Amino acid sequence: MANAANPLLRSTVDELAEHTPFDALEPAALRRLAGRLRLGYYAASQVVLAPDSGVADRLYIVKQGRVRGCASDAAPGAGRPPAADVVLDPGECFSIGALVGRRATSVTYRAERDSFCWELPAADFHALVEESARFRAFCMGHMADLVAQSRRARRVEAVAALGEGVSMLAPLRSAVARPAVSCAPDTPVGEVVRAMHEGRIGSMVVVDAAQVPVGIFTTIDVLGRVTLPQAAMDTPIGRLMTPDPVRLEEETPLVEAALAMARGGIRHMVVTRDGRLAGVISERDLFALQRMSLARATERVRAARSVAQLAEAAGDVRLISRHLLAQGVHAEHVTQMTSALNDGLSQRLLELAAARHALAEQARLRWCWLALGSEGRLEQTLATDQDNALLFTVEGGDAEAVAAARATLLAFAAEVNEGLAACGFPLCVGEIMARNPRWCLTLDEWRAAFDGWICNGNSQELLHAAIFFDFRPIAGDVSIAGTLREEVLAKTRGRPAFSRLMIENASGVRPPLGLLDGFVADRAGRFPGTLDLKSVGARPLVDAARVLALAHALPPTGTAARLRAAAEAGALPPDEAAAAVDAFHYIQGLRLRRQHLERDLAPGAENRIDPDRLNEVDRRVLKAAFRQAALLQQRVRMDFGL
């Protein structure tokens, strides 16, 4: 494999280029990689790499066959399936984390069947990391890199399915906020960077004498083309710009600009008038258009005087969420924005109902409406039902006063639950709603309920009670909810028996990884051949994050926020927390994509996908996300001695 004319080298390059991340490597870096590879053979059941192999000395890339990795190398048939199962197919690589950390692997890799692996010695691996910025980005955060690739593809689909939103059919010129800033190709880069900084602009368009755009230079280019290479400040911008920028005429509809940005993975679009520079539009500009819609939707909610008007406003909220998704907004932000808008809708509905039930006239009554489940975690998607409860106190009240207050609140809650159903939030089939007397409780009663779950609960009780630990105040006197949260966290911290029961429940649902193409789809039921992204995809991550938050008394209720807080508290390695957050948001994004692209889904199908219908990138990322969930489950079990 000494030179590019070598047929074997060309064949290896072609094979590698069919897989992520090698398809995105710089040509020279890909040839260097192919030229350094050795080929190893491993018989079925043979160990390829294990913790006792010592410090990782090579990168493995599966060429042919299949390799399975497991954090605990349980022999086949030894009871429950081994934890943190990892199935690697051709094109996938392993031992990256060990190589980067210059340590032994924590996973045992075994050939599932007769397999060939390309092997790259550690010295060549580190040299490639230094040489190739794209390979370095993949190795330092390959979960995030895979998610970014998939997100680009999802944006194209989402924008195409958006429909005829009026704002997105407006011409590009309507979104150009100010005149474009431009310069000549011979302008020193130092002057360009200074002008961008002083003008607080994200791009500089490079034009010729006729004002025809010939290039573009953005703030991202400053780091990659000026700072890191230490380019001289008098270097002409023409040598550092991106030539032939993507450009559209100013009468082009905004939706076409969004599609072009999505397809090309670009953040700035040059707008022209008869071929000459007229302006620049950025992703931020497109999002600003939607912020205007957000303001209008919020005003409509606040002005509503009836459930019917709120139901119409709820339709606006769902439409805005679809627009945000189509414009490439991160899944975390889409779900948080959706939850925040739904909070506003719920608060207005609660305000109207509270007035009809004269709750403000009961001076001794303090109440708080609690959101549970996905709403409590600020993780609502486009298809979600209700999970809520009521917390109240009656100052100096005896049993009779408490009973009277409860009756009033139950009538109030019944109206709110029905109102939410009319706004598109189905009633909870398990009756976990405030109208249920079981979940309309005084502060002391909630204390007793949580005490029972924490101190005396069994595994089954905790399984059903888990979402109550995600409670978040929506309306009313939020201070009593704060008191309850402090008391709950004080009790859950340092209770190993409670933590172990929660962990056992969190481990009960394993990510659906298996031998057949890496996935184990449902074989029976209403949706055979599909995966439930909510119950077996997001839930393992949600449950593990909840365990960490309760065991370490971390206040956040959201999954990503809990994982980040666990890393800050030293309860989870930062790189594992970041990878788990990326995995969670990828799964959330896939759920949103499903609900956005396919509107008339049968009940129960909102979170289901057929893995065979995913493209190669999405299949790869989903497998990586499931592996990350399995690794997080294993991490939590190990930390608590299970």
C-alpha cells in the first residue's frame, strides 16, 4: 500500500469511503489511513480486545463479519443478557475512547462470527488525529458528529414537509435585515476580521469589481483558517475565503433558502439582484421570522377567553413547533420551546378555570398545579398526553376544611383536564391527572406518599411512581412545590436501598440492540417490525438520569439537565454525560421527525419507526445512541454495586 497507484490501496480507500466518518475525511488523510492499515482475522467467538489486553495499541475497523462488545464478558447462556451490548458491523470502529485516553478498554470485544478487521497502530492513529481535523472531531466527539450528520438530513426532509406557511413563501428580500458588508479579494484578512468584529456580523462577502460575489468568509472560518494555522494578518482574504458561495436571487421564496441551507449544511446564504450582491440571510434571520410567530402565538394564548379560543391557539403552537423543527432547530430547543408554549396555554386555562371556581377568594387555600412526566421534564414532543397533579394546603384547616377544599379543587381540576383534552392533550389512560382524588393531595399527604415510595416502596410501586419524581410547578403557589422538592431530595440522597430499586427498574428496559442488523424490533403486537422510540429508546436514558438526580440530590427535572448536573457534581464522567445527552437528543429528534413528517398516525404509532426504512446514517446514529443508553445503564449499575 505504498502509493495511490496500488490497486489494493485504491480498493481500501473505496471501501472505507462507504462508511462514516471515513466518507468525510480529507482525501490525503483517507489515503494515509488506508496505507497504514493491516488486516487481522478473528474466528467466531475469539476475543479481539479486552480490558486485560493492556493499553490500547490499535484502532479496529470491522471490514467483514460482526464484532460484539460487552462491558461484562458473560459467557453465552449465562443468564440475563450481558450489559452494555455493542454490535459492530462492517465500517464501524472501536477502541477510540481507549486510544484517545491512552488506556485499556473497559469493554470486551469478541468476534460474533468469522471476521476481518482493519487495524491501525496507535502511533498512526494519533498522527491521523493530528493531521485530519475531521477525523479529530469524530474521535473527540463521534456521537455528536454522527448526530450532526443525521440532523442535516432531517432538516432537508422537515423543510420539504413543512407545507405552505405564509412566512416561508415570502421572498428572500423580505428577510434581509441590513445591507451586506463586502470587500475586495485583495483585502487583508486582519481588516476583514476587524470589520466583522466591530460590525457584529457573522460573514463577509467577497466581491469583484462588478459587485458579483466570488467568495464568503464567516466567523467559523476565523478559527479554522486564521487562528489555528496562524495565518498572517496581511494575507489577502481571497486566499482564505470559501469560493463560489451559494447564492439565490432576492425574489426566491424563503423556503428555498431554508432547503438550500439544509442540503448544503451552510449557515449563510448570499442574496443577489441580477447576479450582484444584494444582501446575506442567515439561519438566525430565518429563526427570527419564527420568533415573530412565537410572539403572536403567545399573545393569542394570553388573550383567549374560552377553551375554544385556547384550542385554536394550541394549533398555532404545534405549527410553530413544526416550523422550528424544519428550520433545523436542535431537538432540545424544540421540545423546550414546545413545553414552554404549552405551559403558557395551561396557565391561561388554569387562570380561567380558577376564576370560575373563585379559588382566589379562599384566603386560607394555597394550591399548585404540578406537571409530571415529559411535561415536568420539559420534553414534550408533538404528540403527548396529560400527566398532572395538584398540591394544596389549608392554613389552620381541620379535616372538614381540607375535605371542602379538596372538593372544590377536584371540580376545578376536572374542568382543566377536559379543557386540556379539547386543546389536543389526550386524557391519561392511567388517570394520572389532577382530577383523580389520588393525585389531588395536601402537602402532608404528598410527603407521606413520597415517604412510602422512598422508604417502604417495592420495585413495582416505584415503577408506577417514577414520573412523580419529575414534578414541576406550572401555576399557583410554586413555593409549596419548592418545599416539597427540597424534602424529597433530602430523603432520596444517601438511601442505597431506594437507589437500587430505582436502578433495577431503570435496567428493566434495555435498548433494542441485537444480532439482526443491530436492532431487535417488535415481532408481534399492533406494530410488528417497529421500534418504540419512547419506551425503549428515550426511556432508558430518562430513567438513568432520574436515578442519578435523586441519588445525588440534583434539583433539575429534565433528562439532559440532570445528566449535565451529574457531570458537574462528579457523579458521571463529563464525556459520558455529553455523549448520553447527544444520544437522548438524537432519539428525541427522531421522534419529532416521525410526528412531523407523518401526520395521520394511528394511535400508539406516534413514537414508532421501522428501522429498515432509515437511511444508513440514521441507522448508524440510532445504533450509537442505543449503545450509549446501554453504557449509561451499565455505568449506573456499576456505581451502585449492581
